[in-house]
Amino acid sequence: MGIRLPSILLNAKQILKMQAISARNQSNVPKGHIVVYVGEIQRKRFVVPISYLKHPSFVDLLNRSEEEFGFCHPVGGLMIPCREDAFLNLAARLHRS
């Protein structure tokens, strides 16, 4: 039995690369906000307040995201599978309330 060092190194490199991407993406996110990527094919980056997370309509989007992507979001932010215009409408409603 041997240790598979190359695969361990490969996994470590991938983890470090993802952390670097995440740190780069989060460097311009204000406190109290999160990054979400919205779109069905091409994703656009949005920075939204954390307070949106407790709204039932946003929770529905989070549940859809979990069903589609699980807990693996390799782009450095939460991916939400919906049309951009639908997300913008929801964000506008949440912003007004």
C-alpha cells in the first residue's frame, strides 16, 4: 500500500486555486453583502444584502440552487439558476420592502 501523493497534491492545488479565486471575487464585497451569480447559461455577478436571505422568495431561489448545484459553487459565489430579469424584479421588490 502506498500513498498517492500526486493526487493529494492535485487536490491541494485545486483547493488553493479556488480559494484564490474566491478571495479575489470577495475583495470588493461590502460587509453585510454576498455575491450571487444569476443566469441560466451565462451568469452575471450581483452583490446583494444578506437580509435578502431571510425573504421567502429568495429562500425559494436558494432551494432551487441547492437542488441544481448542491453545495458546490466553483465560481466563488452562490449560483442561482433563474433568468436575470426575474432576479432583478425580485431584487427590486426586496429593496423596496
